[in-house]
Amino acid sequence: MKPSHIHQSDFLLIVNPTAGKGRARLRAGEAYRHLTAAGLSGEMVFTRRRGDGARLAAEGLAQGVPRIIACGGDGTIHEVVNVLAYSEAILGILPGGKGNDLARALGIPHHPIAAAGVILSGTVRTIDLGRLNDRYFSTIAALGFDAEVSRQVNEMQMPFAGVGTYLYAALKTLWHYQCPHIRLTGDFGRFEGDIFLTATGNSSSYGGGLQILPPASLDDGVLDVCIIKAVPRRTILRMFPTVFWGGHTAHPAVTITQTRHLSVESPTPLWFFADGEPICSTPASIEVAAGALRVFATSRRG
């Protein structure tokens, strides 16, 4: 669709039609009909390949569309967020993928008509973002075990959705995973050693609701960091169920801290995933982008 087609629209709805095994397309259609029936004018456009979400969002932004709505998984939202950061446009979210962790943190309902209602209510919240090298992220940047699990989720056809997808990939990954050596430097000082994982986040959950960073807030001007030191596999198997409610934070191998910036180094390059997407390898730098995004939400904190 050409940019001129979205001129002076009230909204642009960007849909990943393959997200949620095709459910995103159906949900987007329901939401679109609800929005237009309520009196808004707008266009619904579909992504075909990686990068289309960012391209379409940029076209909408250039035309002055005030509401840019993303329907898909965390990857679709990730692309759109990287265009809307520090702009006047407001992000609307229609959950349509496997994880939907940002939508959960913002209190956005799963049902498309209810989610469209959040956009119609006009309740806008300003939240922070994280910045990993030159990419923004809205939820969590993962290194170590979680990055490997995200790679599995991205590359494999998973038989489950939501947390089931993450659990399946996590159990598959655990049996061959080797804990890497890293050095972290931030406001908290320095950590160096072998880790099972480190997760740096703006929100509390990933993987469809796993509470890896229970204290994290979307608008407190800092990023939360979870460091889990290298431990035996049997310890991880005992610890893992507690991540559903954040109980892992009581384990002596787990450290939760906060920082505004984080430097990450490792003897060999390690991949970082953010919002479930592969971003870069170490060495890497992470920082908070305070107040960078305007978004429709129901919850004021999360």
C-alpha cells in the first residue's frame, strides 16, 4: 500500500498475518471493524517479510497518523516500537502472537474487541524503553540460556503457544546448554563469572508470562537485571517452576539489581535477544530510554 493511502487517517493497523498461526489476521479484522464502527477512519495493512512492520510504521508516521496499531507477536511490536520511539504517535497493541508480554504488562485484553476498546478509550501512558546498542526494546533483553531458548522458538515450528512454546524450547535446550563466562558493568558495580543467564528488562515477564524480573516497572527510569549464576541442571529444574510467580529470586544463585546502563563483555561472542528477536552479539551496551514511548494502556503501572 502506498503512503498516500493512509493520509489523514485516524489510525494505521499493521498486521502480521502469520502470527499466532493466522489468528492475528482474524483478530485484526474484528478490531478494525470495531474501530471504524466507532467512527475512526484508518487503514489495515499486512506485513509480508521481516522489516515490513518498521517500513509501514515509518510511512504512517511520515503522514502524521496519530495512532499506529500493531497486531502480531512481540517481533512485530518490536519493529514498530523502533520507529515510534520519541515520536508523538501513540502505539496501540492488539495481541496476536505467542508471547504478548508487553500487552500483558499494559493490561491490554487478549480479545480483539476489548483490545480495540483500550484504543478507543484514549488512555495514554508514557513508558520507558531499553536500548541495546542501536535497537530499542520494550520488554526484556536476554543473554545466555534465554537467548538460546529464543533462538529455538524462532527457528522451530512449535506445537504450543504462549508459555507452552517457551517451556518446550527450554527443556529441549537445557540438556546441551553450556554456561558462558561474562563480565557485566553497571550502576551496581561489576560482576564477572559463569552465568546460566542474565535478563535485563523494562517489564517483568517474557516467554508468555514467566516473571523473570518481578520488581520491574515500565516507567521508573531504570532497567532491572536478573543474573543467575552457573548451577547444576538439577538445580535449574527445581528452580524453573518458581519463575511463574517470581519465586526464583529467593535462590542464592540469583541476583536482582537495577541500572540505567549496562556493559556486557565475554571472551567469545554471545548473542543477545530482545523482545524475542536476535539483535546483536557481545560486546554490547544497554541503557534505559526514559519516557521514550506513548502507548494505549489500561494499567498505569507494570
